[in-house]
Amino acid sequence: MLLAEFSIWPMDKGVSVGPYVARALDIVDRSGLAYRVGPLGTCVEGEYDQVMSVIKQCHDALAADSSRVMCTIKMDWRRGRSGRIDGKVDSVEASLGRKLCR
């Protein structure tokens, strides 16, 4: 399973790109994959091809009316493991013996 955190935005739409980010998040939400939205990126978990397809769809949606699109991606692939979108934080909380702000 692939756990990927990505952030995507158009470079040519000024300083406020919320509507474009919302367009990408709509694609993520409709994908059926597990995801968590953060203030600077979104984590998505699923099979490698599924996750990469969602990121491509987000890119295509923004590129439809943008001249330049920026995307950063961090990925962690691990054979035979799922549920890491929550499990990685759960593991750290267990080590600390307390809950963290999520």
C-alpha cells in the first residue's frame, strides 16, 4: 500500500488559490480512498496505481485552465500494510503514552 502526502496548486492564479485546492480535494474525496486533509497537504492511502491516478486527476483538473501547476509529493510504500494513514500516528502516540493534536 502507498501512503502519499501531496500538495498541488496553480502558480498563475494569484495569492489566493483556495478554489483550486478545493477542486483537487473534491477529486480526492470522490476517489473512495482513505485520506486526511491538512493545512499544507493531503495524505492519501491506497494501492500505488490508485493513489497516483488520483494525483494525476488533480493535476489534470488544475492544468485545464492554468499555465503552470506545482505539486509536491512524499510517498511511503510498504508491502502488505494498510491502515497506516492513522496507524503511523497511533504508533507515536503509544510510544508517548498520550494523544497528540490531530
